[in-house]
Amino acid sequence: MDSVEKGATTSVSNPRGRPSRGRPPKLQRNSRGGQGRGVEKPPHLAALILARGGSKGIPLKNIKYLAGVPLIGWVLRAALDSGVFQSVWVSTDHEEIETVAKQFGAQVHRRSSEVSKDSSTSLDAIIEFLNYHNEVDIVGNIQATSPCLHPADLQKVADMIREEGYDSVFSVVRRHQFRWSEIQKGVREVTEPLNLNPAKRPRRQDWDGELYENGSFYFAKRHLIEMGYLQGGKMAYYEMRAEHSVDIDVDIDWPIAEQRVLRYGYFGKEKFKEIKLLVCNIDGCLTNGHIYVSGDQKEIISYDVKDAIGISLLKKRGIEVRLISERACSKQTLSALKLDCKTEVNISDKLAIVDEWRKEMGLCWKEVAYLGNEVSDEECLKKAGLSGVPADACSTAQKAVGYICKCNGGRGAIREFAEHIFLLMEKVNNSCQK
């Protein structure tokens, strides 16, 4: 369970010794009066994700795909699904980031070049945002690099601000780490313990550990931000679960971060059900879309052995795999692939066929997975409980799915999608056992 210990301060002095910035301090605004009717409106709580285009480490890191989703998409999904924000914004200076933010349903504030420099602070960008949005009373600054954020965390913090009267709340994680002083030549030649007695080293279960900021979010009321702080006033922390505390700025190894997100990330409001049927488009998913014609006019196609293994693994897990194509493929050629999958070709209405298969097997749409890559797959991708596309799928198909593979069609996309299904099914089984 998440635990929250609340501590308050009576001072709003600048903790970094910097002068106050922005507009003059004003009275705290907890609510706004109705238009002449004495009806108070709740304070406007805005989620704000800062996503500058420049990144010295990983170019355009904020929209780099992490576990099939743009990095910024994970926190946008959590913010929007939490239902506690009157508005959700992305502050950016980059056109591609703006496009992705809008695809996920966020509004966009195009920040100025003055607050988009390497030397610019988060506070600079937040103050600029507030200068353009007088309607905002509270800012929930959510870090794009925290992809394991869940809506429940944001809901609890919103209650702390709105119902319990805190001026600022920030996220922390509990760590059980022993700290030692640094050795500095000419100053300190030996190290000393900072938070333990070496003669009585506590066991993990006998020590509460310490709280560290994890950088996931910082909520603050407008009057504090305009005075130059993100933390101050009546202040509290919110303790996040350790497995949800993933910071891409710290987790340098992207594949490790992906595995953690797949296990502990938030995938949306809809609860997953166990997948019983995977339907895969042939051209561009099973194959790379290339067709070769022999001298005697016979059609030749190729596929990746990794994908054949992926299909075999799916079947061993009890998942039916079926193939579909809008092209009049040669069934003789397909049978030569020895995949032993039911196949329908020359199909103009793929949704009708998949729906027929679903009803035939007695399944609901949540038990169906679909891997497609073309405009003709869009409706199936939207209907399926789990949907994916290869990395080189068309933009229409990419916008309709929850998972975009790193592999291209005919180059391991089916195997990759199969692994994704297995991980999600593990989440389903674990939740059923609790």
C-alpha cells in the first residue's frame, strides 16, 4: 500500500536562497466565486509536462518509444485517466513532440526560446506557462521521464491539495541505502558513516529506510510558483511504491527500463483479459511486404524464422493464431510456410471476418489481439483488446494501437508482439492470484 506522511512548514522562504521571481506575491486562491450566484468553483488544477526538444543524452528522448509507447505517452495516459485535472498540457518547443502530445489528447503550450535553453530551469518554463494561463490555480508538474506513474497516485495527491489544504506536494520513494561521507584529498582522508552505526548494522526489516525525491511530480499552488518555488508553504510528500519509481534520467539502460514498465506500468482504464486469439495481417507483418515472382510466374514470399517461433510459442500457450490478407495470396504458397494457421485471403472487410472468428470461438473483443500495418487494419486494431503494429507500419495504423514494435514487418515483429502478450498475460494472472 502507498503510505503518505504529511509534514507542514510555516515558512515560504526560498530554500535555494534565490530571490523571488515572477509576479508579486498574492493571496492564495482556493476557489473562485460563481458569476453572481455565490457558487464556488473548484480551483483549476492543470497537469503540465515539460518536454523540451533538446536532449544531450538521447535525441528527442521524450518521444522515443519505450515498450511500444512514446515516453511522454505513459505519463499523459496516467494524467488524463486520473480525472482530477481540468486541463492537461505539454510545454514544448518541438513540432514532433507537439504532434505526439495532441495524439494522446493533451493541449500544447509552445514555449519560447528563452525558456528552452540548456540552462533553463523547470521553474522558468512553469512561470512562463502561468503567464499565459490566468485560469490555472494549481500546477501538477509531471516529469515525462517517469513512465510507471499511475492515476491513483495523482488522485491521492489532488485530494491532499484540494481537500487537505496543502500548498505543495512532491513525490518520494523509500530507499534502504547506507550513506558514507566522501573522501577528499587534503580535507578528509577517511570516510565516515552518515546514516548508520557500522557496529550495529540494521537488517532491512528492522530499518525504515530514508525518503528520497524521485522526481516523478511536483504539485504547487500558483502563489508559491509566482514567488519562485515548487516546494514550500504547507508542504507534504507523497510516497510512491518502489516498483513505480522508474526514472529514465537515472535508468540509463533503456531495455531494463522497458522491462520494468511492461511489468509495472499503467496500460489504461480497460483491464486486460487473457488473450485467446491473435489475428495477424500477412503482408507487412508476417512478411516484409515484398513479393517475388519466379520465371514460371509463381509467387514467392519470405518470412523470418523468429516469427515462426513466435507463432509456435503462442500456440503452446493456448492462443489461436490466424492469418488474414486483403490480397489474393496463393494459399498453396502460404501452406508451404508450414505455420498451420487458419487463413483468409482476398478479404475486403477484415473486421467482419475477425468478428466472425471471435463469435465462432465464443470470445469477447478483449480476448482478441490483432497485429496489423495498413489502413485496412485500422478498425480491427481499434476493436481488439490488445493491438500492435510493426515499426514500419503506416501512420494511420500506428495511431490506432497501444503497442508499436521495434522490429519491422517480416523481421521479428510477430515474435516481439508475442513476448509483449506473454508479459501482459503474466500481469493478468498475477492480479487474479491476489
